[in-house]
Amino acid sequence: MTTAIDYTALAQSPRLLMECDLHPLQGDRFQPTGFADLGPARYTRPDGTEMLLVESAQSVANRLESAIWDDAQDDLIPELKGLPYIRVIRKGKPFTNSILEAHRINSPYILEGEDKSVFDQLKKGAAGLEDGPVRIHDLATLVFKYDPNAVLHGVFIAKSNLAGGRLRMARLVSGFIEAQDVREAASGGVKNDRVDPSGEKMGLPKDKGTGNVPFSRSEFVAASVKAYFNLDLALLRGYGLPDEANRLLLVLALFKIQKFLCTGLRLRTACDLEPAGDGLKTTRPGTFAIPGEAVLLGECETLIGMCKEHFASPAVTVVEWKSPKENKKKDQADDDAGDDEE
């Protein structure tokens, strides 16, 4: 099969390392990610250069996962239909799914509800993994069957009754954004209360945000901003999946990265970035050329068809969310109704 993607260039490489220069879409300032007990994540390199984390690995992972999801249709983008995932419904309506859930197929809405169908399928598929070391090929095959995205982004099925809670796969693809040689651009503002600026006349408590409330804000400028991505090819090969499955995971990861760089860089209201220079490029191995978004999407479509025999059938596994608490209330209501009848 001829393809625009040179897979042979990656055959001996343990990692595919990529980076992309970024800059603010307008002006010079941008607002980095912040942490409740830390604020902006700043650090100083040994040479004295002031550095700043703009977007964490955890956040970039979430953004890569959502790159293939159509929020308006609440489904995969049309070109990727046929890719397996687990959909959760509640009262007959879409509720959540394994692609967007923080823990993917280990979501409590998938495994902890009254509907145990997916849990039972995973338990059946994991039979034989209870004793001794977990055979990573068997685990990868099982997870790939129900959601290849969980193979890409990692999963930890910490359930004691599923192989003793040892079913764990690390991320294959990761990324982060950081800025170099940064300076703080302090600013602020005020939330105006047009009814009661003092916050004392209307009888509402102060902790409800009444009255005029001033605030400070930290933005930054930087000599450079760069996004970094790492695809662990050695780990992928170590799973022992078929060639077409490996290629699908590789191309899907690259497509997500290109889509994120194209449409997903409005990270916050005051942090809207865009690629600069030559866009996404490979730093290791330097011989691999990264195709554009359209080429990657077309290759994904082809490989989804080739991998159909490795997928669950139907590709979308449906589980209904019913919390144990809801059922207890229903049982109690039934008991009360029975008491009334007596």
C-alpha cells in the first residue's frame, strides 16, 4: 500500500519528538495556566533564564483527546466514525463517553454504575491476567478493542476485582507548552455592581460577590513560546499490536496534534496563540516529515477500515448510567408504596 507517510523513517526510533513555535494571536501578552496553591508555574534555568509553564501535560492531553470530538453533534468527527469508544447514556440520552472522561474507560460512570455490562466485558477480556505479571500485549489488545484513544492517552483500571487493580498503561503521546525569558505584565480590574457598589444596602452577604470587587491579574510576555510533543514509539512497539493498529495509533496522535495546533490554541480568554514560523517540525528523528492535517485524517479513515477486525462490534459500546444511590431511592419508594397498599 502506497502512502504519503514514511513509516520506515520511524522504524528504529524510540521516540518521535516534535515542537512548534507559537506566539500570541494579538499583542504580546498571554495568560498562562495557574494552580490554586501556586499561581503561575515559574522556574529559573541553571543559566538564569526565567521560564514559565504555559500549558501543562495534563491539560494538553485533555485538549488532544477533545480534538477528535464534535461537540455540536456529541460524537466523533464524521471522518473518524467507526473508531471504537464507550458511550454512556442516562435516561435514554447521551451523558458522557470514554473519549472525554478524565480516566477514559476507567470512568466511574462506565464501571461504577448499576449497569455492569462494560465491566463484565472487561473482566472477561482480562481473564488470565489475575495471576503473575500483567501481559501488556493482552491488556493493549483489550483496551484497543474498546477505545484506541485510551491506548494513546493511557489508562489505569484501579479495580481490585480486575486483575487486582494492576491494569495500567502509560501515555504514548504527551505534550506541554512553555515560554522562555519571561517578564510579568501585571494588570487588574474591577467587577462593578451597578445596583449597589458598596455591597451593603441590598442586604446580601459579602461572600456572594456583591458590591464593586477589585482584582489583580498576572499576564506575561516572553522572548519565545514553544509547544513540545513526545510520541513513545518504543512503548507502542512493545505492545505487540498488529502493524495496522500501530499505524492507526501513530497517525491518530499526529492528527490530534495538528488539529490542536490549528484550532485548539485559544487556551484561555487572555491566552490565544497561533503557530509561528514553519509550524510543527520533527527534532528526532530529523528524517521524518510530518504530514498536514488533511493527509493524516485521510490515512486515519483508511486505517480504521483496516483495523475493523480488532475493534468491538458494534464499535460504539453503550452503557447506561444508573447510580446505586438512585436505585436505593427507587427501592425505598417501592417499599413505601407497598406499605401504603397494605
